[in-house]
Amino acid sequence: MANSSRSQKKVLKIILLGDSGVGKTSLMNRYSTEKFTGQYKATIGADFLSKEVVIPDQFGQHRVVTLQIWDTAGQERFQSLGVGFYRGADSCILVYDITDPHSLDNLDHWRSEFLNSVGGGSLDGGSTDSTQSSDFPFCVLGNKIDKEQDRLVPRTRAEQWCVKAATPTIATMGVGSTGCMPIALPHFETSAKTAVNVEDAFFQAASLALVNEERKRRNSPQLFVPPTHQTIELNRHRQDSRNTVSNGSGENCC
């Protein structure tokens, strides 16, 4: 039964967040359709594409997974329309433009807004659910690596942000001791135009989403459902017991 349940197809929801113009729509299209267009059109609200992939789970079993990749509005006037699509997400991809330092700085806003919307708390002093915010999987993508000559965001600066944004988690600090240490968010430099690292980045996000989905399933209350294929007839068992006592020795007792 366990193997059959793990073989069932999963639907995982991945959210793309970031400033307008960083290439979220282009990344989604490149990964889902293997196509790229240089024409820019602002996303209003949200849009999504689906792609079926095979991902190994934590048990080493290969799972057939349908990814729903949601592209949300980056322009401020449309942002409120996209927030409602955050709920139910299994992982989140934060996208910045390597030629635009402000797009990296604004990832703090996008991550905070996302966690507030899904109930994971905020980074700016709001109420927090430390368990959910620390466990929720994020990936960071520095897009437009094909414009290396125009780079204004050093890779080291982005990696430092990934360490800063990571929530400290309990990790082993040597034999017999434990301590808190930040685990950096996964970081990829990508190009929707040339497809560099796009497949790897989405595969990482999907793998983390699958782990997160399994974690949510384990943590959700499980109701006990009694078996329905067996019926216990108490009266029949009592009658059988009496017949055994009566006929067992051929003599009636008392």
C-alpha cells in the first residue's frame, strides 16, 4: 500500500517572485516550453504553466510529478492581484537581475510578503511561525547571465544575501554537540535566453517542493479509519463458544 501511494502522481505548486522585468515569465516559458522571446509584457495578476517531471524522493523512489509554475506580477500596481495565488505553494523561486542591484535588494520585500501571505511570519518584526518560516523552501535565481558584460551584482554579494536570508536551523556541529547555523538558500545564475542553469534551478526547486509536501503530509493530523472489509459478529462468536464447551468432552457440565 505504501509503495502504491508513493507512485501516485503529485501536483506541486511553485511560485516565481521578483521585480518587474527580471525575467520571471521568460524563465517559466523557457523551462516549460523550451522557448524564449525577447518581447516584454507585464504579467497582470498571475499566470501558470504545467510540466510533468520525474524526481527522486527522500526514499530514493522516482516520482512522477506535475509542476504548476506560477508567474506573478512584479509591477507594484498589480502586486495585490498576485498575493492571493501564494497560498498552497510548495516552494518559491526568488528572481533578481544580475544587471540591477535593486532587484536583489528587493528580494527581502518579496520573501517577507510571501511568508506573511502563507502564514509563515515576516522578516520585519511581524508575527512569525518559526517552524513554517524556517522549513519553507526557497531558491534564488540571478537571471540574465547572458549579459555578463553588464553585470552589476557580483555573485558573492548574492550568495551573502542567500546566507543572510536563510533561517538558522539546528545542525550537528561535531560529534556529541549541536548548535545553530544558517544554511544558505540554493542560488543559481541563469539565462532564460540561452537556457543556462534553468533546468537545474527548477529541478532543485521541485525537489525541495516534494520534500516540503511530504513534510506537510506527515505533520497534518491523521484520522484513524476502521477497516470496512471485516464484520465482527459477536453473537455468532458467543454461540460458537457455547457449542465448543457443550460438545468438547461429550458431557454437559453441571
